[in-house]
Amino acid sequence: MIRALTRYSTRHPWKIITIWLVVGIALSALTPTLISRVTQPQTGDFLPRSYDSAAAQQIAQERFGVDPDATTVTVLVARSDGRALDAADRKRIAAEAAKLSHRRVIMPREDDGPRFLIPDRSQTPKVAPAVTAPDRSFGLLTVQLLGNPTDKGVQGVYRAFRDAARTQFSEAGMRTGFTGGLAETVDTTDAHEIAAKVGGAIVMGLIILLNVLVFRSALASLLPILAVAVIGFVAAGAVSGAALLTGNKLDASTPALLNVVLLGIGIDYLLFLLFRFREHLRSRPEQPAREAAAQVSARVGTAITSAALTIVAAFATLGLATFGQFRSLGPAIAVAVLVMLLGSLTLMPALLAAAGRKMFWPGRTLRQEPRDGRAARLGTLITRRPLLMLAASVALLAALAAGLTGIRMDYGRSDSGERTPAATTAAEIARALPAGVSDPTSVYVTAENDGPLTTAALDGLARSLGKVEGVGQVAPTVLNQDRRAARIDVYPTADPQSQRARDLASGPIRAAVAAHTPAGLTAHVGGTAAIFADVATAVDHDLRIVFPVAAALIALILLLLLRSLLAPIVLMLSVGLGFAATLGAATLLFQHTLGQPGVSFSLPLVLFLFVVALGTDYNILISDRIREEMRQPGPARAAVSRAVRHTTPAIALAGLVLAGSFATLATTPGSEQVAFAMALGIMLSALVLSLVLVPAVAALLGRAIWWPVRPGRASRGGPSGHGTEGGTAGPEYEQVYPSGSHGSYRSHGSYGSHTS
């Protein structure tokens, strides 16, 4: 299958390139619209209905007509001169609110896209007075807009409404402030817009610079980015299309994560191809370029396929999660990686065949003999001092892992410490009213026999809620239209996003509801604080299941690929230590040093899957090369030294590119922790685990690391190395990296030595 794909692609390169370009350009226009339809911003929507807050949310939608697509903005209105509001001011505020509620807000149009591809988010917002501060310093309005807060069209509508409301109240002698989820999202996006563009440009420049330094070629520097961009458009379209067909919803942060994952692994795969293609052409200058591209792509294709399927298998374990945000992430990553794999087996070989030797123009690397460099010195150092290098790498990882002491999960909005206008407005409201007034904890009550309710029957419950320590105010009980459901809004004194508010909702408030709900009635506690309290429970449950299953699955993959009992144990222990070190470093920086509430609740699981899966790929590559070198006669440590020399440039460059890709997440609001942890985890996996720790262990154990099979006894093919009876599984991993020039051994017909 792999050889058939690569052979066809190299025989008909321009046909393959044209197909990918047409599909990629078409989906690049459609994908933004599709993504907005399959993402949902409400974390509570990812909870199973068995959770209390999810049941409360369902009652709110079915009995009180709460639109799941609606997002609420709170508007603060105060006098410009700072004086208290009088009766005339409150009338004026109500009148201006009525005008706003009858005025349609037109979505601003951008000139860079066809109008028919961009859904029109224009709408008439619902605006109503909410409450006046006790000291009459300000009044609050609630504004309801429809649409996903991450949708650019919805954000444009909000900006247009905000500017119109600000102008309208300013003419009436009033100042305004805006807060809420949508307001916070827009303010943060606007603040990070320039940083996002600059950060993306820096990473692209870094990738191009690294490629230029390695390949000394214009095409080899630019084609990886262009090819991955085209495949990325197709992958994003495939993910959104699959979500539409299956009815699954993605978290709003998933598209950004997909972009960096595809950029990183796509360029990694193309780098493996380029390294091998260059060495093949250097060794066989007389061979036609298309024939060389076909041979190299077929051999490297197996390595790339194994690496991609390892990631897919790891993320398949998310299907066991109960929390929908995790459960939807698994298929999304799997589909995206499979599309990238297809592109690596078709588009990338087609590009090699079409460009031929011009791929490395104007450099002279095809005619230059490589010299020993840092990679060779590293291999020599590791094999001369394996115990010292092992101890140093373990000490470094253990020191970072010590940061796990006292780790806490943060289930609130990620806070970068930046003071946005929305946060300033929220702080002003909290000085005069309970912090939860704009985001209350709501208790929903229904009758078990679906009979009518009265407010009098719920007075006792409302009074008991008001006596709970940490509750600042309880709103009057509200009945729905048919009087078969009731809502009691509770305003905590704590920030709804804080751990204190979550503890209050899941503890004392739920205890009061359980103790004082009248017989024959059923009550559920909802709202942001209650939702995140339940998310904490769901995540803890999922971590206990997904971690061991994913580890067992990856260990099984290693066992099948390496056909060894000891080597998989060594690799799993190394990636486990790398995971602990990465999470410990993130905890040390964000929680212990920067004083944040904790690490993001999704970080351990996402970090575990990415670092373990991708780190295992790098470990497999170095381990399989060590095994191939050990098949030669001679000392095992010399084989390890050769393996490190030849694999270091490719693994180091691939690790730097992938880490740089993840670093771009730092410009996405709320993703700073993920960006830091993922970049550090990849760097540790590539530079410490794969290039130091694993080779040091191999140097200490020698050929015994492959027990019960000894590689030195498996090969009987002579100098050419063709005899592989009883050899390693997946020998094509060796083909990703060129064979060395040390000694007479040349695996599968040597293509020359490697240059960095």
C-alpha cells in the first residue's frame, strides 16, 4: 500500500500536486465557516447528563428557553462626572437600552473573502436593565447575542454594538464598561493580535533559517512550509467535515492546537524525506531523480507511517473519556494526522520527483563529503562516559519533576495576568455587588410529578441558601411560564472563576439544596462554578483511565516494532520521566513562580499524549538505528556512537521545528501553559531522552538491551547488510537516516554518510 502510493506519486508528480493544490485552496476558503459550525464555547456542554450541573443546564434550556447559542455581555453604565445615579438617570438608561434592543447590528464585512462563504451574523441584540448598585454608582444592563464567541463574525457584531452603545451613552453624559465571556475574548484577541502575527512570523522564519543552514537551498527551505500548509488546509477541512457528519462538537481551542500539530509533524516528516533524498542523490549521482525519489519515499514512508500511527493510537484512548472535550479531541487529532500521513506519502514524494536535484539548488551539499562534527563528538562522549551522561540526564529530569510537589488543577479561565478592559469592568462591579452578580450559581427546581410550583413552597430553600457562608445575595425565586420549574439565582462573594466559588457550589450550596429541597421536588445546581466543579470530577476520572490505557497501548506498539522485552521498558521509563519533568517544570513556573491558581486541567492529559507519543517516535528512531548498527561485528559502544552521529542532526532539527511550532500557541489567549509545556516536552524528548539517555542506557547494556534477540547474531548478510533473518521489525526506520561511512558496513546499500 505504502509503496503503491509513493510509486504512483513519483510517476505522476504534477497530477498529484495539482489535486492537492485544488483541494487545499478550495478548503482554505470553506474551513473557517465549517470550523465555526462545529466548535462550541460552553464547557458545560461537554459534560455527560449524569452530572448535576449538566442536568441543570438542560432544565434551563428546556424550561426557561435559554438559548445554548446565546452569550451574555454585561454593560456597566455610570455618570461621566462620577456622581450617583438619580431617578432621571435610571430612566434615561432604560430608554437608551430600549433603543439598543430595537436596533439591528450589521456584521462588519472583510474584503478578503467571498461574501457567500461567510455566514451573516447580523442580529438584533436583546438588551434589558438588570440591577443598580446599592450605592447607585452604576447600573447594569444584560445584552444577549447569538453565536459562538470564537466566531469572527460574532466578534465583529459585538465590536459594532459596543462602539454604538458607547457613543450613544456618551452623548447622554454616561460612561460605559463591558464584561462577560465574549467581551473578555474580544479584548484579549485584540490585545494579542499583533503578538500572534509576529510570533507566527518568527517561527516561520526560524524554520526557514534552520532549513537554509542545513540544506543550503531555497527550495528545500520553502517547500516544507508550503506543502504542510496545503495539507493542513485539507486536514482542517476533513476534521470539520467529519465533525459535521458525526454531530460531534469541538472545543474552541482545538483548531489552534490542530494547526501547530500539523505544522510540526508535517515538517518533521518532510525533513526525514529530505535528509534521506539528499544522501541518496549524493551516493548515486547517475540515478534519475524520479527513480531515487520513488525508492527513498517507499523506504521512509514506512517509518513515517509507523510514527503517525503511534500518535493516532495514543489519541484513540481518548475515546474512553467521559468529558466530551477530551473525547472530541481524540478523533480530531487522529483525522488530522491521517491526512498529514496521506500527504506525506503522496504530495511530498511528488514534490521530490518534480524538483529532483534542483531541490537542493544552489547549494553544493550533493557534491560535498560530510565531516565529523558535534554529532560525532556527542556520540563519542556518550559511549566513553555512559554512566555519567545517564546520571546527568536523569538528575536534570528529576530536578524538573520535583516541581510536581503541591500541583493543583485550574478549572477556570486561563489568566495571563493581563488587565483587559473587560476585567477592569468586572472588578468595578465586584466592589459594589457580589462578585457572582454577573455570573450567578443557579438552582433549578422541578416537581417529580411535573406538577405546578409556587414561590412560597421554595421560600425555605431560598432562605437556607442565603445563610450559606460565602453567599452574598439570593435573588427572588423565578417560575417559568407553565409554573412547572423554578430558578433561584445565588450570588457568591467569590469570583465565579475561582477555586473558592467552585468549592462553594459543589460543597455548601449543594449540601443546602439536598437538605432543604421540599419533598416531591428535585433540584440541580448549575452555573459556571458548578460546571467547573463537575468538570474537575470528570477529568480526575478520565485521567485515571486514559493514562494507563495509553501507556499500555504505546508499550504494545513498542513491543511489536522492536521485538524486544527490555528495550520497550527502557523507552517507556524514559518517556514517563520526560512527562513528569515537563509537567513539573510547568507547575514550577506557572503555579509556584508566577502565582497562578494551578496548571490548566487539560494540560496533564494533552501533555501526556503528545509528549509520550511524539517522544516515543524519536526514541523508536534512535533505538532502531542503534539496533541496525549493532548488527555489525564489533563493540556495542562503537555501534551506539555511530547511531548517535547519524541520527542527531535529523532528530535535533525535527525537535526544534516541532517545539517552535508549539511555541506559537503562546500567542493564543489562554494557551500560554500549553505552549510552554509542549515546547519544553518536545525539546526534552528529542535532545535529552533520544540523544542522551537512551543511547547511554544502550551503551551500558550493550546488545543485552535487545533481549531475548541479539542483533549481532541476527545478521548474516555480509558487508552489504542484506541478510536480516530474525532482524528487527520495521527496518525502514533505519532508512530515515543515512548510513555512516565508518567501517565497511552499508545497510541496504549505503547512500553515504550524513551531514548536518
